[in-house]
Amino acid sequence: MATVTLTIDNQKVEIEESATILDAAKKAGIKIPTLCYLEDINEIGACRVCVVEVRGAKALQAACVAPVANGMIVSTNSPAVRSSRRLTVELLLSNHPTDCLVCPRNLNCELQALAENLGIREVRFEGAKPSWPVDESTPSIVRNPAKCVLCRRCVAVCEKVQGVKAIAPIERGFDTVIAPAFGHEMIDAACALCGQCTLVCPTAALTEHDSTAQTWAALADPKKHVIVQTAPATRVAVGEMFGYEPGTIVTGKMVAALRRLGFDRVFDTDFTADLTIMEEGTELLERVSHGGVLPMITSCSPGWIKFIEHYYPHLLPHLSTCKSPQQMFGALAKTYYAEKAGINPKDIVSVSIMPCTAKKFELTRPEMEDSGFRDVDIVLTTRELGRMFKQAGLDFTNLPEEPYDDPFGITTGAAVIFGATGGVMEAALRTAYEVKTGKTLGNINFTGVRGLEGVKEATVPVDGIDVKVAVAHGLGNARKLLDKLAAGQADHHFIEIMCCPGGCIGGGGQPIPTNTEIRQKRINGIYAADERMAIRKSHENPAVQALYKEFLGQPLGHKSHELLHTHYTPRGKYPKTDK
């Protein structure tokens, strides 16, 4: 590829001719501030925070979209540049709320950081304040237009990455707002509630629906027995909120911290991930052997489930009927665990720690009450958990490593990898192969389904059958597979789809920032955790074996169907207009 040479702040930089000034500055180790920019997703030059001075140009240039040229001379820190950036941020602040101390993004807000880095100590302008109401209609996401800077990053992620287009700019001029069509509330939109918008929002215009107060109240109630489950992806992410490198495995410290918050039992969602493999793997073998609907598609990701209910309801028969591991755990907590512990299920509060905002919606689904009670009572995101640890004054880094409680603390490496894209598929293949053939796998690492490629396909020979599988992460990639399926062009047996890019490690409830580099580090942590486990196949989990022997009977048995399986709800694409 042809290159050009330019000068940035007196440094010579050679770079591809297709690059931007921002790219060249990064290569030179020069940081240009940005606000609306998201690499490969939102490169629109709208906010003007990244302006630079180019010798000979009539005006300052937005570095994120300005192409490089041979011999170009650029200044990123001239008086004119600094003055322009300060003015831009001051104008943004002029109509922005000044409630930083009580804002959920305090100390992790890009606008706040910009103001600090630019040395802004007063706002010279007093602008009118927008009057759009806060939208708290969904159990997952809160939309607060007053805090929006119209960067459009959320819009770009929703459209280009997730392929949903649930939100967009509506109205004009000062009245512009990012919202569902016609100004409807989020609950009426065909939104997956995946929370990817909350990950890229630079302020608190989009946040998770906070459930920490509800959790504190449950923990303070002496009449309640409060238990907690932690998802696989949380163990390689919550440490980021305390200065750990992304992907650092902090499982034992997280367990210790949860005990110190006051939870009566600390359990691992990995237990019911192993259980999911037993049920889902058996379901797959049943469909392959007896002419069931194929390909079978995983059902662990609630954002993905809501997406297919809205956009491809005619393909719902392809979904596995298995509940997600979170909901399986909830059903067992109010039945099997309550029975063993001698506790009235009505006194149990079941809390789950998830990397996901859509999980907050999932627990409200009316079909998630097969235990006779609400299966899961409260969902906290990884971010909310980190805030609770800080509120409790815990010295997280110096906590000891503590184990999970029995009976839901014995898990396998197969369950851990549920947190990464391809993990459910790999876990299922480890078990399906051995259950079907009766042979032990020589190599249990199915690397063909790993990685951040959008759609991955592989063929695995199992007892004379070439099992064709596919993995997609991110709803935009899911569309590609579903369109092939709808057109009769998908000859797969099994498809794994995870709503969020990278899988659950990139979930909408994970620490901010979450980008491609951080996703990869978390994935590396997930597979490292798998390698450390004494047992790495779900069907070898002795606690799961005991559960079937003592309580469930067998996979796909009557009690399993009653507690661990579900059905789905076709939904419309468009908001109702009769409101």
C-alpha cells in the first residue's frame, strides 16, 4: 500500500495514504482528544473536539475524518486549536446538567474528563436546558436526554454493529433528541435491550437501570435469605473497576467481596451453564436423531432472544427450548436448593451478577416463574457490583481468595467459556461428542469456533455424522446467519448466537470502556480460567450428576421440562401508534 510522509508537532510520520490525521497522530504517540469518534463505527467529525491546524488550510480540520497528504504539516496543540476545543466543550457544558457528584458516570465520564484535560474551570455561557423527560420504561436501560451530547455513537452501534436501529435522532435543531421512532418510550421499540449503547455513550445519557438500592434493601432484611450467582464473564471484568488489567481472573476475590456484602450463599452460574449443556446437548442429539427442527440455535442470550422475537419470529422453532443458565439457576434456587436447605422459597431472594443489561428484562418475562415464584428477583450488572463493593468500602485488591458455596459452586471449564463467543458451542461439542460416541476426546479445545471473527463455521465428525456448526456474535452478524436460514441456505446442525460483540465478555453491563482490545483480553482470561479447571467437560460435573440423581431424573425428563425449559413470544417490529 502506498504511503505518505507528514509532520505532526514537528515529528515526521510515515503512514498509509488512506489514513486520517488522527491515525497518524496515534502512530506518533500524540493523543488528540475525541468525543463522537468510534473507530470503524462512528467517524463523522461532528463534535469538533478533535480539530487540528493544518498549514495552508482555511479552517481547523477534524482529525478523525481529515485525510493525510504527503508533506502535510499539522499542529495539534496550537493556541487556535486549544481555544477552539475549549469553546466547543464550554458550549456543550452550557446546556448540560451540572449534577456530576450524583451522576452514575461521575469520574468515568468522557465530557467531564475533556473539561478537566482542557483546564476548564468556569463555563462562560448559560444555555437553555432541554425539556425531554427521562425514559425509565424498560427494566434494562435508562435514557436521559438531558445528558446527551448528540455524538450519535449509540445510534451508530445500534445500526452498524447490532443492525437493530432502535434509536435515531428525531426532531431538528435544539430540539434534536436520540430516541425511538416518533418519540416513543424504549419499552415500545423493537430494541434487544443489549446495552451496547450504554457502553459507548460518553456521558450518562444511556445507563443500565440501577438495582443496587433494591439489593441493599434485601441484604438488610433479616427475614430474607439472599443468595447470589455470578456469571462466567464477570470474573474477568469486575477487577477492571479496581485497577486490574482487563482479563485478570479475580473469581476468589469477587466471592470474598460478595460474602462481605452480606449474601447468605455465594454460588456460580457456571453450575447451571454445565446443566444447560446437559439439557441443550441432549436436545440437539434428540433433534438430529429423530428429525427435529434443525439447525437448533442456542437460547442463552436474552438480548438475542428478544431480537429474534421481534425480527424473525417465524424462525422461533429453531431455538433451543432451554432457559438461560441464569434462569435455570433461579428455578432451582426456589425448588431444589430451598428443599435441601429447608427454607421457604418465598423467603429466598435470588440475585444474579451479569455482564448483561438484557438479563434485567429476562427476569421479568412472565414465563420465568416455573418454580411457583419469580425465578430470579434481581439482576446486577458487573458495573453495579463494582459500585456496591466501593459503597461498602471493600479493599478489593487485598481480599483473600475464597471458594463458592455448595451445592452450586462445583463447576467446569466448559461452563467458564460460556463467557466468550463460541464458548457455548465448544462446551456443547465437548459433551455431545463423548455422550454420542462413548469415546474420550483427545483434544477438547475446539479452536475453530474461537476468536472475534463475526461468523465462524466448522464441521465436527461425531460418530459417523459430520456435525456442521456456526457461531455468530453481535446481532448484525446474527442477521447474516438468519437470512441464510430463512432462504434455505443454512445446512448447519447447531448455531450459537450471542447478542453482544465478543459474547458475554462484551456485554452491555460490563465496565466502561469496552473495546475490541479489551474484549480480546477478557476472552484470553476466560480460556485461561478454563485451562485451570480440574474438570473441563460439563457431563463430568459431579454436582450436576447428583442433581439429576436426586431431583431432576434425566436430561429432557418431565421435571427438567417443567423447570428448565421455556417458550418464546413473537413480537412486532414497530411501536404501537394508538397511545
